[in-house]
Amino acid sequence: MHRESRSSPSELQLLLLRFLLVQHRWAVVGGWRDEIRRRASQRGLTAEQRLEAGGPRRRRLEAGDQRGRAATPGAGQAHHGGAESRTAGCRQTGKAHTEATKQQEVKLPTDSPQNQSTWRHPRRGNNAALPSPALMAPPSPPPATTLFKHLVLLFLLAAAAGASAAAPEEEFTEELLLRPLPDRKALAHFYFRSSTPPAASIGRHHHLFPKAISQLVKKYHISELELSFTQGRWNYEQWGGFDPMSTSNAKPPGVELWAVFDLPLSEIDATWKNLTHTLSGLFCASINFLESSTSFSAPRWGFKSNEGNLRYGALPREAVCTENLTPWLKLLPCRDKAGIASLLYRPSIYKGYYYSQKLKLRSSQSLGIILDQTLTVVLQPNTINGKQLHSSHGQLQPSWSMRHLFNRKLSGKCLVSKSSRVFIEVDKGIVDKINRSGSDLSWNNEFFVLSNGPDRLIKDLINLEVQSSSIYEYDVSNYSEEKPFDVGITWKLPLIWSCTPSPFHVSRFLMGSGNERGSIALSFISTNLHKKIFGSPNDCSIKAFIFQIVPWYVKVYYHSLEIFIDGNRKTVSDVVDKIHVTPSEDKLLPGTLEMLLRFPCSMQSATLTLDFDKGFLLIDEYPPDANQGFDIPSALISFPEFNSARNFPETDPLLGSPLLENFQVVVKSYTEVLLVPLTTPDFSMPYNVITFTCTILALYFGSLLNALRRRIGEEERELKKTVVIVKKRSLLASICYRKFVDELF
């Protein structure tokens, strides 16, 4: 899983290297300090004593200095004279200074060659002896033994760094799977894996792995977690229900969250509530609604085998939009700026028939943390030339390419990814048609042609002789901005095929009418898949697990369970092998149903029914738009005896492809979300009452105030004044008119 590291040493090794360098520097400084102290202690010795203490090199320097002074006796006098003239100003600073400097005078012994000439040192006085050239020479380097010790330590450090180079490091891989669907659509499945070794080997720092996820795992002690955002419903009949793609990536509408904690049972519920708030802020969603105890459950074995440390919750009505995709992309090292993630053009992927983004992580002390991010979309491809193509045999499948699906081209891999691959999968139905026609299954055959030749052809074998499907592999690292990658498929002949279904087509619906009671029905219709896999034995049976959560306001009577097989009523003990029921509590807990059913292989259809009563809620307990109805989350149906595994004998553990490695899961299906209508009050009644009441009060108080404030006598006087003014104005107008007429004629 992990490859050899070629990056820099770990943090601990860098600290050790820094410590050794500091120790070496202090050793060097200590050697200089010891040498200076030793020479300072020799200043009071005679020339013969200094020569004896200084060694051969010191004796050679002293002998050369004495020969130079004997050859030029005036040089010393000139030197000392200049020195004394330069310090003349210092001798004139006062008597106190002179006395202080006299105490610092140093006289050489009489046997020294410099006893006849003294000079004034600025701090030592006039008669300070001239330092010997031997004393002014730079000190010798530290002993070779000290350097050798530090070189040995550095060598050991380099060996430790080389040994740790084989330690696991963080990795990132990106892959994309494209597949044509029988109903003229195209499936695109994006897969990203980020892994980090245990925290003891890398500390708290990360280079590729998202730090937010690492902190999430450590803070809440998460062993496993899966979070999905889904828009639309997977069509098990048209898009398949047995292959690993539909089994592991078909999710219920809305938000689904489940987590396994490595904590005591008494702390799990509180940790779950904190986790929902953290994920809500991280992914800009209303996941915090799962905090309430009425929104999550603790399944035992119907959903996933556990020891009571698993919590499950779903929000069927949660909408999915780009604000959920953006934080999901931020967990990738290159985000959507480079690599396969650059194909995620929002208008293209959100206009599809199905959209599901998922985040799944696993954590352990031995493997570290593995984060899988997947995004599955079903798109309606636009034909390359903009119109439907026909041949003499009928209508062709729409031809498409990556650029026409996503309106983007792939300009190379993410630079930090270990591998970047694109797969085009041809379903088993297409392979069977091509084999029957006698054509080879190359990338350019009788029925279709790929725009680029693949780097490798991977064949999925049901057994050693029968081929199930084919996968064409492309390495994105072979392409760049100058040579962008754009692969597509062009159909030559019309082809009709079907995907492998699950053992049963499962559907769920409501029965009954009214606002008091009803029934939930679960229908199983056999697809006879067991005959293709196990043959046609008469005494065999097929197991099916059912996991169902029911809100507390839908009061299910579990004793009313009825089972009908091929129209005949059966007793519960004949079909149900194991059952676990958690009754709901009003406003506290939802109801949980877990069953293990055993159907006979000869069965063609089966129906399970449960009666329930509809509860009543307080006015503040109704969700927004309560008139639409109340959602019951999807039920999960799994078939433990059927595994949608792929066999790729040609690959050497799939050459490190995490996407193909995950093609080995148990077959399972999700049912529809049920919409239960409950008795709903008229939420507009308060508004209507307030409106009518305020209108009546306004009319009443308006009339009352008008009557109380009216003055009758004053109104009559005002009326008379108005009449007089009107009469005067009319008289004046008539006079003016007559005068105008007289002047005119």
C-alpha cells in the first residue's frame, strides 16, 4: 500500500540533526576558548617557558620574531613612538585617569627582548608590553578527536535517515471510471483516495492528507465513517443492481451518515451529537438535525455487524447543491484545479439524472487513516455531431467523449498523485454480444471504437473461461496541457443489452387511506439470478437482511407482520430466521426493525406488510412545508450470499488501483423514500384570525373616535362661512363677466 519515501527526513530526525550541529558548534567554541585561556595564562612566563609550553610551532614563531627584531632595532621604537603619540590625548584626561592607567602597567621580564621598549595601551597603560606574534596568531582548531566524534554522529544520523526512508508516507491516487448504460445514458464514477500512516510516524503535520479529517478522527475516536449526499434515485433495473458500482455507490436520496466509534458505550451518543455539528459546519449542510435522539438509531447487525458502537442517521429531505461539493473538493490536494477533479464542471454534473458524492474513512493503529472520496453521476450525453445517428440496423447509441460529458478536457494528472488513471468499462451484456458475433474485444471492433488506444486491457472473468466484462485503462500521466486527454466512444452498430440485476427487485409502498392508520408493504420480485450462479436446485434458500428506521410519530405494530409468498400467506417462523426490534418512544427514539429472511429459491414474489397508526404532533414540532408529508428513510436490503466481486487474473494486485480493489462487496439495495401524510393543522389560521380581528378593531375604534371628537356647532359655523365665501366668489365672477362682455361689444 505504501511506497518508499524520497522526501525529507521526519521532524524528529531534523531536530536531532539540529541538536548535533549545535553541540558541534559549542565544541568548536569551547576549543577556541580553552586555547585563548591557555595563551592568556602564558603571558606572564619567560620566553623559554612559552617556547616549552607552546610546542614546536610556537617555538618556530618565537624564533622568527626574535630574528626579525634583532635585524631591525628601530622598527620597534618607531612603532611604540607612534602608539604613544596616538594616546597622548588619553594622558591629558586628568590625574585620576593617570593613576588608574599606572596601575595597569605591565613590565616584561628582563630576559625578554622587549624589555627596553614599552608602549601605552589605551586601557593597560604606557608600559604595557607589546604582545608577542605568537600570542596574536589565530588559535589552532579543536582536536581531531572531537571532530571525529561529531562526524561519526552525523554518519549515524544519515544512516538512521536512510533506514527511515522505507517508512510509509502519505499517498494520493485519483481515478475515473466511465461506462455506457443501456438506456442511452453514461455513468461517470470519480474515485480519490488519500492515506496517511499512523500518527506516531509523522506527528501532527500532513503534506497531502486533509488535516481537518485527521483532527476529526483523533478528536472523536472514529474507526469508520461514511457520509453521502445524493440527489435522485438509482435505477436498479436499467443501471444494474449486482455489479460493485451499483452496490457500493447507489445511495438513498438526501443525506446518509453512519459512524463506528472506538469509545465506551456510555460516551457514544454525546460524541455522535458533537460529530454531527462538526460535519455540518465542514460540509455546509443541515447534518446537525441528526443530533436529536429521534433522528438516529443504533443498529445491531442488520446494517453492519458491530458491538453496539455504531450510529446511523438519514435526512431524506436534505437538498444537495454546489455548497456541499465545494468543501468536499477542498479535501483534495489539487482541489478541482488540476487532475481528474478538474472535470467536475458544476453545470454539467448537476443536470444529470443521478448525483451522489460520498466520503468514507477508515482508521486503525496499524494502517493509519484511509480516506475514500467518490462522486457518481449519471448523465445524458449529447451526441458529438448534435443529432441522433441511425444505421441500416436501427438507432445507434449516442456517441460521447469526456469533453462532451463535462465540457472540459483533462490536461494531465495532479502533480502530487501517485497514480492517475481513466477506465472505460464495457458491461457483460456488450461483451456477450461481441463474442457471439465472432468479433474480437479490442478498442476498435465491429460495434464501437474508442477515440484513443488504451494502455492496457483488463478482462473480468467469471471463471477461467467465461469473460464477464472488459475495462480499458488509460494512464493520465502520459498527457499534458500541450497534449490534453479526451477519450470517448463512437458506436458503429446498434446494440441492445441489459445490466445484471440484483437477486430481487425490491420496492416499498404505503397502503390504506385516511389520517389515522395505514400499512407499509415491502415487495420482493425474483430475477432468477440464483439460477445463473448456483444452478437450479429445489431445496436451496436465499438470505436477505432488512434494516428499516421508522420515525416515532409513525407507530408501527410489529406483531402485525404478515408475509405472503407467491400469493400464499406464510407464518413468520417459516420465513424469519432472526429479528430484532427497537420500539419507538414518543419524542425520544425512532423505531428500528432488523430481520433476517430466508426465501426459497423457487419463490417468484413475496410481500411483507406492517400496520401503523399516525401520531399527532405539537404545532412547534412540524417541519417546514408540513403539508407535503413526512418522510420515512429508505430501507436497506442486503443479500449476504451474493458478492459482486470482480476477478482480474492478469493484474498484479490490480497494479495499485484502489477503485478496482473495492469491486468486492456484498450486494445490497435501497428502497424508495416513503411520504406519509399526517394530520396537519391550518398554519394560516393565526394569520387569518389576526387579520380579521385587527380589521374589526380598526373599524370600531375609528368610528368611536370620530363620534367623540366631532363638534356640531363649529361645523355649522364653518359651513356657513363656506357658503358665504362661495356666494361672494360667484357674484364677483358674474360682475367680471358682464364687464368683459360690455367692453367687447
